[in-house]
Amino acid sequence: MKIKGNGSVRAVKNNKGEVVKNSWQLILSLGNDPLTGKRRQKCRHFRGSRTKAQRALHNFRLEAEHGLKLDADKMPFEQYASQWIESREASGSFAHSTIKREKEILAHLLRHLAAVALKDIDAVTVRNLYVALGKDGVGQRSLAMVASQLNRIMRQAVNDDIIMRNPCERVEAPKRQKSKRGSALDKVGVMRLVEALKDAESKEYPLAQDGQQRLTSDMAHVAAVRLALAGGLRRGEVLGLSWKDIDFNSATLKVAYSFSQTTKELKVPKTDNSNRAVSLDSQMLADLKRWKLRQAEYLSSLGIQQTQDTPVITNREGSRMDGNNLARWWRTFQERYGFEGLRFHDLRHTHATMLVSNGLNIKAVSSRLGHSSVGITLDLYAHAQREDDEKAAAIIGQLMAAEASQVGQMVNL
């Protein structure tokens, strides 16, 4: 917006024509309207001394010249933030779970900023907000997520020409604590888990009907664990598999969908790399064939025909298994067989760690896991490489020590 001149400060008068103390009208001239020829002005009321009014006029002029939406910065934070998140939801570009998490984070912000005008949120306000949230008991990881979201909202307000600068950029944001690396079984642990899975799917139940249901349920859960361990799949990816995704001829499975715990629907993977083909070993294929036959028999008893669209992992009703169902079974399994503390996702970590420890190319490991970049794989599993490198150093050291000893004996002779 082009401003004519520097603007002016005019004292405000009451109905009697008397000057109102410390009350001013800030006036900017926008020139004449090209159609009507009439003079155009932008005005803003200000309370304070004349000196402060002059400074306010300068800021008013800068806002107008930079294309800011005049008076929009008086909008309460809650109003703008709600519009921001509604536009993200309406765009369809973000997963339902992402929007749900952002709304939960927004609730932290609204507790302190709901009625605060956008223009009044400065660096001091942001800094005090982080302190207040910490006192509220918000954890370090959540606090970092709150800071990140506030930064995105205020940056958008700048892009929308509502405020001139993003106050978050002038405050050091809380550091996000690195998530703890997941546990991983060693070779002995993997062998113990395999034996436990065999035991779990071979249980006998005294009542025929109940036994058929429970045994089939056990086999479904065991199949889910085996897929996570043998294929390095995420839980949602395991539950998102249908039989059409298993190619017994080429010994591969296709990860094309993930089952959302939030929406209870299939969704496409977040990245192109997550959409992948995973090779299966002969034992895994044999286990899947056996499970497929058992599932078909059970579904038939329910009056359901198994098809290529049938989920690989089904519940007792023959539909796609819910993640909470699998989680409950896994907790019981852990307690029964002594795997306390091992998360279901740690089966994926175990898969990756075994591959890295046995010298598989890190790029191949990354592709198999569906990581968006090799860097993610390196960050997660560099520990396995370091441990093997330390073992290598120890082996070389022993060899060199042995050689030196032999040389010493030869010299003595």
C-alpha cells in the first residue's frame, strides 16, 4: 500500500469541541481514489502521550507500507489459531492423527494465549509461555512440540500479512529430547521368542467352540508378531496387510497400506519409501500358508469366505484386527514368556539390528524398513555398527597380540 507523506497526528475532541487528554487520531493519506477522485485515508485511534503517538504513527505507516492487514493484528490468538488448524484439516494434506495431535497441542497454547491479541505476542510473551507450561507439568518433549506449533502459527500470521515479525524466532525454543532407542533382542533372545511363539499357537483348549476361537485368535496374533520380526514391519503395516499383498510365488509381501489406530481405516503410507516390497524367507512363507488355511477354516465356520481382500490378521469376528487388541495380547504374551519391557515396535528394531550386525548394506536395510532416507537408518542403528566395530577392534587386537607372543618365542629360541 502506497502512503502519501508521513501521516499526521490529530488530537481527538469531544462533542463540545474540547480536546480529550492523551487521545489521538493517527491519519495516513492514501492519495486520491482513481475512480472517484476523492481523498482516501486510513485512521487509527491511540491513547498516550503525543510523543508515543508519533512513534505509533511511524509503526502504523510501516504496517501499511508492508501490506499488513490493518487492525487484523488485534485478532485474539484463539481465533487465528483455530482458523489455522481448520484450514489444515480442510486441505486433506494431513493425516487425521496429525490433526488430532495438533489440536491437543493447541489446547496447551490456548490455556495461556487464548484471549491475547496477535500483536501483543512478543518475544517476552513467548519466553514466559514456555516457563508457564513447564510449571504446568508439560514434559520436555511435549514442550518442544508446543514451541514448534506456535512457531508455525506465528510464521503463517506473518505470511498472511497480519503481523510484521515472528516473535518465536527471537526466543530459543525448548530442545526436543531424543527419544530413547528401542530395545532389541540378541540372537539368543530371538530364538527364545521363536520357541515361545510356537508354544503360544499350539495350546489346547478344553471346550471345542471356545477352543476353536481362542486357538485361531492365538495364531492370528502369532502371525502378526512373526511378520513384524521377519519383515521389519510397523504395527499398522502388519494390520494393514490383505492376502492379495502376499505373493507366495515370488516370496514377497507388498506394503501398500497401514491400518490407522485413530480412524480404524486403511491409509496409504506417509512416504513413497514406506510403500515397498519385502522379501520373505521360506520359514515365514510356510508359517503364513499354515495360518491362511487355519483362517479359512475358521472364517468358513462363521459363514465368511476368505478372499484376496481378506485381512491377513483377523479378529474373532473375521474382520481386521484392532491395534489395541494386538497390544493387549502382546502384554499377556510378554508376561507369560518373560519378555517384559519389549515393545511390539521393538520387533522391528530387532529385525534391523540383526541385519546391521550381520553386515547387510545399510542402504538395503533402509529400503527394507521403508525409511525416507538412509540417514534415519544410520541414526537409529549406528549403535549396532559401533558395537560390531568394537568387536572387530578386539579381534584384531587379539590377533596382533598373539602374533607378537609367537614372535617373542621365536626370538628366545
